[in-house]
Amino acid sequence: MMQSGFAERNLQRLFPLPAVIFVAMLMVFPVLYTSYLSFTNWNLTSGMPATFVGWRSYARVLTEPRFVNALVRTFIFTFFAVAIEGICGVAAALVLHRAFVGKSLAKLLLLLPLVATPVAIGIVFNLFYDPTIGLANFVLTSLGLPPGLWISNDKSVIPSLILVDVWQWTPMITLIVLAGLAGLSDEPIEAARIDGASEAQIIRWVTIPMVMPVILTALILRLIDALKTFDIIFAMTGGGPGYASETLNIMGYKYSFEYFRMGQSAVILVVLFLVVFTCSLGIMKLRTASEI
Amino acid sequence: MKKLVRNIVVLSCSLCLCVSATVRAQQKEIRVLLANHPYGELLKSAIPEFESATGIKVNAESLQESQLTTKLTTEFATSSSSVDVFMTRPLQEGKMFYKNGWYEPLGAYDFSDYPKNVMSVATFGTKAYIVPLVTEWQVLYYRKDLLAGAGIKVPATFDDLEAAAKKLNSENIAGMASRGKGAAAVTQLSSYVYNYGGQYLDKGVAVFDSKPAVDAIRFYGKLLGTYGPKGVTSMSWENIMPLFQAGKIAMWTDASVFYGQIIDPAKTQLGADKVGIANFPAGPKTDSPFIVTSWGMAVAKQSKKKDLAMKFIEWATSKELAAKGMLANITMARSSVWEDKAVLAKVNPGLVETRAFAAKNGYPLDRPYMSAVGEARDLIGELIIDSINTKGASPNLEKMAKERVEKVNELLQDTGEYGK
Amino acid sequence: MNRKFLSTTIFYLAVVGIALVVLFPFLWMLSSSFKTQVDIIAWPPKILFAPTIQNYQKVFGEQDFLKYFMNSTIVGVAAVGLSLVLGLPAAYSIARFNQKKLAVFILLARLMPGISFLMPWYIVFSRLELMDSYTALILSHMLIALPIVIWIMSSYFGTIPREMEESAMVDGATRQYAFWKIILPLSGPGVITATTLAFIFSWNNFLFSQVLSMEKTKTLPIAVYNFLSYAEVDWGGVMAAACAIMAPAIILTMIFQKYVVKGLTMGAVKG
């Protein structure tokens, strides 16, 4: 088949080109706009147009205790949620990675929490978590355990939210890792088995290292989204009680659409972006290291 | 190859533009944004009549209130709006929208049917910008059967209220409920503050650290902290209502709009005979619950079809539709429908009575009336949560209130509203 | 024999356990969607109740469900489809030519908080008069789907040994040809996973759809919020809407799954 030598030689530029153009077109303006806003003091409640104030908005936001708390909270929420999802997700993938009756059904069931619209899930879980008439406390009291305050208490709100997040997103890790496990070649595993290794040893020393790049792929994807978790927190607590569940993204929304402080909100969003960027880079370096 | 790709991109962009442009032929068409509100629903169902009568096509969208604000703000702030008419909340966004020049002055509209205090939040300077639609006022919902069973009369004062809450409070039933969720609770706390003789703002200065106001906050916290449902500090009306409907609450202070819900047999097993509605109890100083214009309608200044928009708003806020709203138990703002005996006969007597009382004695605001109200509500909300958590006994409350007052005053100064 | 039986039983118990945890909220949502409001908030929770279909009647009748469903499908299919067209070649290139910087650049799109796109996009799309069409929605959903496709597929392509296309190239085929005829057919599981996830993310997207859609182009997640009114939460309606939103997505992915199984078993070219 006749192909132009040009195409062949420049494939590494041509193949990604459409995608790159697309992303650049849609992203450049928003990035510039948000960055610009972060250097202004645009506040819709004052009715005055935006004026350039340099780093002043940054100074105001970054020194506010509420911001620092939100930052810390974002990390705590993300770290625990993703860690639990990673462990449970990989474990579930390992359990399901064999041919068995009902495997497709199991994979389908696994998809369900992912498919659930986060906003709807948040609203539903609100009722679930109600301390008086909620199903959660009903289950606890039926088992003889004391009822909890779940999202109504500033100490238990973050764990309660993490629980919902884990329920919803663990299946994503499982599915990605399952696909990765399916693509592994059998030889190393067979060889280890012949050498007399136990199943646990095989999993620990052969399977997991082989599939680690895929695990990290899944974790990075999940990490990025977890840092920006919005829908469920917004639908369930709106950042409350008080500010106890306010993460950076929620605070950004509040500052944009409830306080109408566009300049300061842009600062929060810029910081959030940098946080996500740094964390992603960190894990990506891990992924490269494990691919060797 | 590169050229080909670029050509394809350019071609598809222009194709998109052409298609949309031809679709956008010059028709008599307006875009209306409504809230998920019973009146919005009523309008939507009545729109076909308007369309056939005037030949104007109406693209109506309804959104939940916070999304409505998000959408309107995004559109207006970027000067890219195609909205012509929209529902708006005068007390929450009125000042801000006015300041940014997003409302069109309604000089040609006849406002004579609206009471003066209702118009006070729809007017800025000498012009009116919003047509008031619906009002709501603070009431006390109570369980007739529980009060009767314990031999208590309907509370008429705060002392009665506390005593009744104490008597009715039990393991399974919360004696007293009201919103505790920070910013959301600010509107309900307002009537308590007024009845203690306090205010949020006085002539543009924050005064909720005054002794009466702080006393009110303490009382609120004591009531809810001691007799309130579990987890009340994260509850707003949407959390309290199912509890009340499930029979878990003896008394509940909130706005009048929820009455229809809690006596609707499809929604609750309680039934109208068990649920009562009463005037908000009097405080130590006075008896002045809030009565506010919760929703209004406005024309967007950026609208390119203002004449069509005016036609719509005249129709949507007309006396005829207001009467229809009343028959659906929507408490409209127009005075005439409340004086129409035929209409009143069909409206819930409890609503009629409590409204008459509130209209006579009530205060037209339920929150600090300022542009930065969102932030101010969060600040006051912190006081409420602290008070509830300490059952009103918090030693820090005065200090916290002073700090919040300073912050709110800063907000007022930043927006040029201080002292006005 | 006993040992095998025991381990198999434990295995199935684990699977059932996982299934129950996953399913519990859904079962509750599904049963609640057939309850009246009274029954949903009843205490203790009612397991036996008189079912009603009025919630679904509201969802399909009053709320114009079919329109939302069509819109979500159109936007989702278009966004994911275009993302595959743009994304598969890009992912391959990243995997084979080790273009780390490129991967990071594409991923950047996913890193930005959604809120920061709302206003700038609104400005651009409304000036270009794209607001009243599906274009704005599809483009915004592509920005969600494309990074997922590229991210998952670049990792997946990385697990396919280079010998696959290199042996073909030695025989005289070009790399493009090898990509098209050899690598892609082998990518079934990866593509299905990426497509499914990208579609789900598009299907459930709330923020972009809410701000960038007009009455004609509204998508399903907005429908849930229709039941949250100013003074009312229609729990039955919310539950029914939630179930109704998920059902099509589930059916679609079920169909997708069958396709893959068929495709793989019909003889994959595996060296």
C-alpha cells in the first residue's frame, strides 16, 4: 500500500495533532481568563468593573484561615478516599479475575455505582444519613450499634462523605484494573506456579507488579477527580455543618456564585489547579518508575 | 496532511456557524427563566394561552433556585445573555443585580396593586425594577393532637413556646424544630431577633451584636440545642419537613410556604386535622414576624426584545393569574387578591389568618438587606451554629457576634452600602 | 475435593458480598421509586408497601423524560465518538513514542476545576451563536471524555508488545497500517473500558450541562433537580428520576459488553 514517506516519518506529530488542537482551542481561553481574574478584585456585589490589583487577591485569600482549612480538608478527603478505593478496588479486581459463572453479571453490577448520577446519589444519601428517619441509623440500631450523626456533625461529616465516595468510585478502579489483568500474559504467573509459589506470593510478587502501571493509571484518574470532588459534597452538605466539609472546589463555587467575589474565587481555582497538577505529576513519576 | 486537518477544522467550525445562524431566523420569540416554584409551574402550564393570544413564542426554562442564580450570573456577568424575562429573589440578589445594571427599569408598569412595604424591596432610587410575585411570612406549625394530648394551648409567647417544647420533647419526638444550617437558618432566626427588639442591619450598619439580638440567638440555640431533632445544625427546611411529615416533630417555625406540603395526604400520614398553623409567638419586646417578598419577576436589561418581554411580564403578573395562583394556595403579593372574598374562600383559612396578622405587624425583611448577603448570612450562621451547639450557653457568643458585625460592616463598606 | 469446594464457596460468598454492598442503595432507590412520599419517610422503614407508579408517571409524563434522554444520548455518543477518533491515534503515539509532555498537556484539561470553564466558555459559545445547539454541549463533554480515552488507552497500548506491529512493519507495512489493522483489533477490552467510562462521565455530567444547555438541549441530570422545588422535595420523584436516568445507561453498557465478548471470541489475531 502506497503511503507517503512524509506521513510515516511524522506520525508522532500527526497522530496526536487533532487532539492537541482541540484541547488547545477549548482550554486556552479559560486558562487565560481565570488567571487574569485571579489578578483582579472583581466583585459583583460592588457593582464596579474588574480592576487589576496584582497579587492582592492572592494575599487576601491565601492568608485566610478558612482557605487554609479548606486546603487541608481537600487533602484529607482525597487521600483517604483514594487510598481506600485503591485497596478495595484492586482487591475486588483480583477476586473477580477468573472465569466464573455470572462474571458478566458481576461486571455489570459493578458498573452501577459509577452510572449513578452523583447529584442524585447525594440527595438519596441525605435521606439515608438522616439521624432520625434514615436507613443508615436503622441498620446500625438493628445490629445493636449506637446511631450516628453522619453528615450532621462536623467530626463525622468527612468520613461519611468518604464512605459515599468510596461506594461510588471503587468500581472504577476495579474495572480498569480488571481490564489490565485481562491483558497480562500468563507466562510469568505460570512459571511462578510451577516453581511452587503460593497464590498469595504470586499475587504479591508477580501479578501486582505486572499490573502496577494500570493500577497507577486508575489511581491518577481517580486522584484528579477526588481532589475536585464537587457533586456529592454540594448535594449533601454544601460545605457544612458550618464549614466542616468545605473543600477547595466547594469554596470556589461559594465564592463565585454565592459571594460573587469573582477575583478571589479565581485565586481559589488557580490554587486548586496547581494542587491537582502537582499531585498528578507526583503519581505519574511513580507510574514511570514502575513501568520498568 | 497538516493542511488537510486544518481545513477540516475550519470547515466544520463554519458549518456549525451557518447551521445555527439559519436556525436563528428572526421570530417573535423570548427566553424566560423560571424557578422550580409552584408559581413557575403554574406559568409554564399557562404559557400556551399566552402564545396563542399574542403569537410570541416563549422558551421557558425552570431551574432550582441556586442553579437559577448560577446561570443568570454567568450569563449577565459575561454580557452574553439571551434571557429576556426571569424570576428573581429581591432580598437575595436584588441589590447586587441592580448595582450591576442587570434589571430593566419598569416605568410603564402599574404597581398600584402592591403594598408599599412590598414595593420597598422592588424599588431602587425612584424607579421600580422588580414586579413582586409571591410573599411568605413566618409561622408556627404545630401538632394539634400532641398539644391537645398534653393539655397545652397554642404558644403565644416565647416563654409559652419553651415550656411547650419542654413538655412535648421525648425520646421519639423533638419538641421544637427550626432551621439550624448556618446561612439557611438566618431567615428563620430573624423573627426571633425582631421579637427580642433586635435587628440585623439598622440603616446600613450591622447591629446584630446588640444585647437583644444576642439574647435572641441564645434563645434560639437553647431551644434547638435542647429540644431540637438530632443533627439540627445541618438541617434546613428540606430536612425538617420529612421529619415533621413522619410525625417526629411537635412544633416547627418556618415560612408559610410549606403549609400545603405538610397537610397534603399524599405526602404525609398526619392529615390536616392534626397539623395546625399559628401566628409566630411574641417575644419579650414585640410581636413582629417577617413578611417578605420571596420572588419577583424582572426584565433583563440586556434583553434585545424588551417590548415582547414587557408583554410577557404584564401577562405573567396579571390579576387573573394571581387569582389562579391563590386558588392553588400560592400566597401572591398583589393586595387585591387578598381582598377578593371569592378567592379567599378557597384559600386555606390558616394562611389567611396568619397573613393578616403578619401584614399588620410584620417586618418586610428576613435577612440583612445588602449586596453581599450571601457572605453575611454565612457569618451570622456561624453564630447560630455555635449557639445551638452550646444550647445557648456559649461564653463566646458576644465576642463572636462583635467580630462578625465588624466583618459585615466591612462588607457594607466595600460595596458602598454602609450607613445608607 | 473438599478444599476446592471450600475455596469456591468462599469465592462466591465474596462476590455476593461485593454485589450486596454495591447494590444496596440501588435496591433502596428502586423500591422507593415505587413508594408514595409517606411510605418513603416512614419510620421504621417499610419493606412491605403498596406500590404506586405515580412517580414514574410524573417523570415520563410531566417531565418530558424522552427529550432529556435523547439529548443525553446524542451528546454522549457524539462526544465519546469524536473523542475516540481524536484520542486513539494520540494515545498510540504517546505510548509508542514516549511523548510524556504530550500526555501531561492533554491531562491538563482534566485538571482544571469545571467551574473555571463556565464563564469563558459562555462568552465564546454565545458570541459564536453556538448556544442553542448541541455543539456547545458536545464540545464541553469532549473535553471530559478525551483525556479519559487518551489516558486509559495510552496505558493499555503500552501493554501490547511492540513486536506486534514491528513484525508487520518488517514485512513492509507502514506504521499507520499496522496501527489500524493490528493494534486496534487487539485493543478491544481497553477501548470498551475507556468508552464505557467516558460515556458514563458524559452521561452524568451536571455542571456543564446545566449552564451550557438551553431548553431544547437539556440533559438527564437536570431532570433530577426538577424534583427539587422551592418549597418541596418530591422524594418519590427524585428516586424515580434517578432510576430512570440510570436505566438507559445500564442497558447501553450491557449491549456494549455483549459486543466485546463476541468480538474477542471471534478470533483475535494473537501472535
